[in-house]
Amino acid sequence: MTTSTKSTTIRFDKSVLNLIHKQAALDGESPTEYMRDAVLEKLADGLDYQDAVRNMQASHGETVSRDDVKKQLGL
């Protein structure tokens, strides 16, 4: 299966870009990998939040305690 990719341009002040390069190096990543991971993490967080909102709406605000969840799971 072939994956199609596209590129985009992000502009940063030199000082911010320098920090990105330094942090990427500390993490053992290229600056591109570092920025890609950051964007994907933010996207995943947003999708998780949307899921949580839908779940709360579907439950009409009803919650279950942590202890009840553990009992239901046999923990």
C-alpha cells in the first residue's frame, strides 16, 4: 500500500526554531520528527476530548465511581 504525503511550511522566530532544534536533538529526533510528533499529539488530544464530550452527552452527565469501575472489572 502506498501512502501519499504532502508537506507544509511552518514559520517560527529564530529563537523558537533554535529551541526546537535543541530539544529535538536532546530527544534523539530530527526537528521534522519532533514537530510532526507534536502536531500528531495535539491532534490526538483534540480527538480524545471530542470523544469525552460525546460520551458525557450520551451518558446525560451520569458518572461511575472509580471503585464501581474496578468492581465491574473484577479488580
